[in-house]
Amino acid sequence: MMSFTETSQLLQKELMNDYSYRVDGIPGGLDSQYDFGHVQQQPPPSAYMQRTAAVGGRMSSVPQTRSGMGGRSTNAEAARPMTSNRAAGYTAATKQSGGKVFDPMNQGDRGSAAKPLEKKTELSPEEKLREMEKEIHRLVEESAITREQGNLREALEKGKEAGKKERQLCRLREQQNLLDQLNVDLTYAVCLNLAIQHQANDNDNEALTIYTQIVKNKQYPSSGRFRVNMGNIYFKQEKWTGAIKMYRMALDQIPNNVQAIRFKIMRNIGHAFFKMHQFPDAIDSYENLLMHGAQHLDFMTGFNLILCYYALGDKEKMKSGFLKLLSIEQVGLEDFDEEELELEQSTTGKGNQDQSRTLAEGDDALREDIKRRQREAARFIVNAANLIAPVMDKTPIAGFDWVIGSLNHHGFPRIGSELEIAKASYFLRRKEFDQAITVLKKFERKEPSLMACAATNLSFLYFLEAEHANAEKYADIAVKADRYNARALVNKGNCMFMNDEFERAKEVYLEAIGVSADCLEAIYNLGLVNMHIGKYQEALLAFDKLHSITHVNCEVMWQLGDIHEKLGNNPKAREWFSLLVTSPKGRPTDPGVLARLANLFNKQGDETQAFHFHLESYRYWPVDMNVITWLGIYYVKQEMYEAAVPFFSRASQIEPNEVKWRLMVASCYRRMGAYPQALKLYEEIHTSHPNDIECVRYLITICKEMKLKYDHYAAHLRKLERIQESGPGGPGGQGMGTVSALTGPSEGPPPRTRALQRFNSVGSSRPVSGPLDAEDDEPDTNPARSVELYEAAEPETAKNAPKRRLAAPKQEEDDEWGDDGLDDVLPPM
């Protein structure tokens, strides 16, 4: 009977094998009954035979129960190992490992990162070709982006470079027998981009050539639709027939399921027919867009359709076309009134929060696009309404009423209000001011923005009618409704100007300029009020600023020349007036400007230029007494009496009650030696004005020269002299005095076509205002002194004078054209 110890040793020997296990602490001299010497690869250990790192690489192989005890034995050294529930080959790190990271390849021991991948020293031919393709793609994309940024020239250069590299790529593939790898899509993209860049740079012929190559190549997908681009080029070149041909060929290439593009091409065809004035064909093209509920109809096409109906005079079609225009649906258009109202409230300064909110919303690109489309839609509707309203019904008023009713019915009340202002403008053009005022007064009960617009127009109308109280009333209403209405401020300043409140008017004009720096009326009026109060330097600054804005404006150049003349800077004044006459947009036929130039040259002493401009002024306005007088005196000074006669005759026709002009004509005849004509004219003057003492004296003189009887004239002269000596209150009156200077009293200043001095426009929804008229020329403070046209003594050399003398030395004592008085009789301009 074996003991327990022997039995245990025997069991342990049976569990041992020679290749991996033995029991620690027990001598292993005994050979195992299992021989595995013939096995080349050792099998993996079982799950319960685990190595122990503590003892020389040997592991205990005593089987254990799940409770950790081998059988019922109480010997801890003989305990069986616990069965593992982990996967084989993956063992948790032991405490002795120090928590090292799993690294079976010992890569962490190298102490340095892995080297980067090395590039190949030389690319293969195919890789080189692929790199070239990437470069071409990059150039095409950069060309398109550059064109969108607005740099058209650089975009074209990049497109040309891409085309050059693409052709080089094709040649390399041919040389390397890689034609099967030709990238047709890349060639297509390069050619199309180059054509688009040429078209953007207005190189129409090059673009057409490339487009033609694209559309003829059947390998390019959907290339036929690019005939639309060719049609656009022909349209820009005004080759309408070619454009229509290309559009129709492109229409054949577009499938029926792409309706949006087809309708756009039809619209372009209608545009081309409209340009050719073939309105029926244009209507056919436009009406195709009315299919499918007119969902593809836009405002521009609807407006063009109304234009075609208007050209053909079809009133019913105009009405239906206008209703279709109003029924067009557009995103954001339904909120037109509310958004405009919000914008106006923000501009009137309702609060910082509203302003910040509006500014934040203004940065939204989508909102800005919606507003832009709203403005375009409103512009088309307003233009169409203004076009058809006067002609679409029996009377223009009925047409306006129908249009306004349609606009209100379809949800466009603001545009309807603008049409009411247009209706008032129609009355103004027909000089029906009362009806215009009645229409505009209706706006007093409407919303503030429209009421302010109408009040501005009402103020301007009352100002034109010289009702300054009402003009100021409505100007105050407009300013109260919108303090930042520059034109309302201008009207208010005009009323103050008429009330002689010049300083306050100046302040209001400056406020209007502060609100709107480009308000031309305010700047112009500021210059006028500065001139009126004598601040010529400030007026000069205002008109200089206005000239920098308007460049070539006749009114501004006139005022600049006038200010320089008043400042004594005659050369600068002459420069401005000369520019006014010689500039392309000037007024070369304005007699007022020509007369001012003549006066400036006369002050300078250049009588030749003065005579030229006076003659030009007389040619365009032959009723200016100042010009006529100067020319007559000029010819007399040159002793060209025959040439002076027509001017004095014209003066006598303009002022028939003035005797002096006819006396001058008779004197010219007498100095010419035409005594019969002079005598006849003197007798006619004596018949019409028997109490004119100068005429009687000239009759006596000429009768002596002609050896005719003059006793009755002498007796009449003595009678008139006695009456004259008795006092000025005698029966002779003013007609018995001597003939005074040539600048005698006249019926008023001659109408001169001076440069216009009012910026005004009435109509539409834009508030209007007009500046004050410039002050008329100041009255002459140095009138010409009186000049006697006769000598009291009897002429001694008259008997020996020739009958016709155009030039003679100044030797006659009775010379009524003495040099001492010629300079003084020239009237100041």
C-alpha cells in the first residue's frame, strides 16, 4: 500500500513533460513516459499551464479547482493553477514589467521618430503627364476665380496659359504613344474657359471662333447649348438676325424637360425681334413664357411685352399685360411695404436698437439681394404704369385712375401713391395747377413718407405761384415729417430768402447740404444767397464745389464768371464766359453770354473782339438795346455812318416813342451827304413831334445847307425857346429839352436768354425743389452824361461838305458825334 506522499509524486510525474514543464522543488531525474523527441514544433501550452517569471522559466503545472485548491488537499505548495478565462497569447502586464507599453517590435527603444517618406528621384512619364493635368486644372480654376473678382485681363492670360499647356500635354502623349489616355473633358474645359474669357474681354471674334470649334466637336457633351453664348455676342454686335439664328439652334439642342433654359432663350429671341421693331414676332416669343401659369415670366419680360402692345396701340392687350405684370410672383416682394417702412423708421432715428438691428440685417447678402429685386420690380411697374396710363383709356385721367385702382387691388399701395404723384405731374405739364394741388393735398391723410413727398411738391408749386405763406406751410410739414429731406429744407430756405431772412436761409441751405452732400439745389442756392449778402468769396467756394460735381454746367459757369467780374478779376471772368461759349455742352448761341464777353473785352480795350461778340450777340438776339447802341456808336466812331443806320433804325422800331433814335438815323444820313433823305426824316419827326426843339434846329441847319426856306422853322424855334425859358412846366413838357444820352429810359430790361438759374423737376415720387432765381443785373450807378447832338452856332463849313463822306477829319463845329461824348454814351452792361 503506497503512502500519500508516494501517490502524489507519481501523479506529478505523469503530468510532467520533458519539453516544457516540471514541478518546482521536486527532482526531475525520472524520465517521462511520453516521448516527444520526434516533434519539430512544440505545441502551445494549455490554458492552465502558465509560466511563472519567478523561477528559472519553469511553471507550476499542478491542476487546481475553480476555488483555487487542488482537490481536498490543504497543502498550499501543491495547489493547482487557476483556469484562465483570457484569450491565449495575450497576457496582462505583470507588476514587474513596470507598466510598459506593448511594443513587440521594440520600436520605442530606438529613441527617434520614423523618417519621412522619401520622394522618388525621377517620375515616370505617366506621372509627369498627370502632374501637367493637375497644373492645367489649377490654371483653369484660377482663371475663373480671377474673372469673378473683376480682373478680366489677368483671367484671360491665365486662360491662354492653360490652353498652351493643354496643347503641350496632347503633343507629349502623342510622342509617347499614349493617345488612349487623352483627356477630352480637360480639353473641353480649357477651350470653354478660354472662350468665356475672350467674351468677357470683348474679343468677340476670338470667342466666336472657339465657340464654333466647341459646338462642331461631337465629342464634347452638351456643346450645342453654347450657341446661346454665340447669340449673345451677335446681340451685342447688333446683328439681330444672326442672334436669332443662334438662339433657335440652341433651342433645338435643349431637351423639353429643361423648361427654364428654354424660356430664357425664347425671351432672348423676343428681345432680338423687339430690337428689329418686329413687334408681332416679339409678342409671339414673349407670350410663350405665359405657358404653365406664367411661372417663368419675369418683370423685364412682362415690361417688354407691354412695350410691344404699346407700340402696336392695342389698349386691351396693354391692360391684360399690365395685370399679368402685377400677378408675377417673386420671393420677398410680398413684404415690400413693410420692409420699406422699417427702413424709413430706422433712418428717422427711432432708437439705437432699431438702428443696430437694421445695420445687422443690412449685412445679410440675401436680404440685400431681395431688396435689389424689389427695387427692380417696382421700377418696371412704375415705368409701365406711367407709359400706358395716359393712352390706355378714353382720357388720361381715366387711365391713371384705372392703373391706380389695379395697383391697390394687387397689393401695391405705395406704387399706387407714386402714380398719384405722376398724375399730379401730368396736370402740371398741362398747366392745370389747381387740379395738381387737389391731387397732392390728398396725401395729407396718408402715411408720413408719402405725405412728406407730396408736401415737398406742394411747397414748390405754391412757391412758383408766389404764395410764399402756403409754400412755407407745406415746407414745414415736409420737414416735420422727415427732418432729413434735403429738398424740403431747400424749399424752406427759399421761403426764408423771399422773406429777406438771408442768414437763416443760409443756415437752412447748409443743413440741407449736411443731410445730402450732393444736393445741387442747396449748393446753388447757398451761392446765390452769399452773392446777395455780398460774400462773394463764399459764393465762389459754393459754385466751385458745384462745378466739381457737375463739370460742364452752363448755369454754374455763368455764376462763376459773374462773381469773378464783380470781384474785379476780369481775365478769370472772361475765361469762364469763353468756356461757356466754346465747351461742347455749352451755349455758343446765348446772346447774354456773348454780350458779357463783349463787355469784358471792351473794358480790356480790345475793340476788335468786343465788336465781334457784340455782332454775334445781335445776330442771335437783335432786340437787345445795349448791344444795338454799342454797335451803332462803334460804326459812328469808325465814321461808317451807312453801317450805323440799320442799328439806329432797329432801335427806333423797338422804342418808337423815343425821338432820339430817329434823330440819329437822320444825322447819319446828313453826315453821309444824303440831304434829301435826312430832310424827309426830319420832317416826319417834326410832324409826329412838333414840339421837339432839337428836330427844329436840325431842320433849320439842313435847310440852310440845302438852300431852302426855313423861316417858318425859325419862327417855330423862337416860340419853343420862349416857352422853354418860361419854365419846365410850360406846354412843351419834356419833349422840348435837349436829347440826352443814348441810354434813355426804356420800357424795361430786354428779355435776355441768360443762363437758367433754377434746378427744378416736378413729377414722380422724388421730392423736388428749385432754387431761387439769380438776382438781375444791378442798376447802373454811373449813367452816361448828357450829350448835345447839335451846336447852337450855325455851321460854317457845312456848305462845302461833300454829299457822301464815309471818313473825314473831325473839323466841323456842329459835329453831334464829338469824340468827347462817344465814350460816355456807351451804356454800361
